[in-house]
Amino acid sequence: MNNAGLNTRGYYKDLSLQDEFEMVVVNTYSYVLMEEFFLKDLEKRKSRSAYIMVSSGIIKSPAPYDGVYSATKHFERVII
């Protein structure tokens, strides 16, 4: 199961580019890497295993001060 996530909160103009970049990398790239690794592994095994990725419910409601975080969680939802 993958449930990685990192969040920075606040007005977008007040957040550092470094913090936003790290959040985007953790919240999106980790999913791509995990899928690549585990889906290939599951195909090789031809087993009845499952790979579960957990996203966030934040994409279904307003999220003041969490715009970038919400966008990264929406990314996760789209690729699941």
C-alpha cells in the first residue's frame, strides 16, 4: 500500500519554491515510481496480489491554503 504525502499550507505567495517543489516531487513522482516498480513485479509473478494506492479526499472539497497540495492529490487520483 502506498500512502505517501507531504503538505505545505499557507498563502501561495508566502510559500517557498523549494517547499512547493519538494511537495510536488513526493506527492507525484513517488506514485509514478511505485507504480512502475510494483506493476512490473505483479506482472512477472502472475499472482493474485494487489497493489493499493490511497489518495486523499481533499480533491472533493474546497481546500483554502492547500492549492498545490490539492493539485498533487488530484494527480494521484487521475493515475490510480
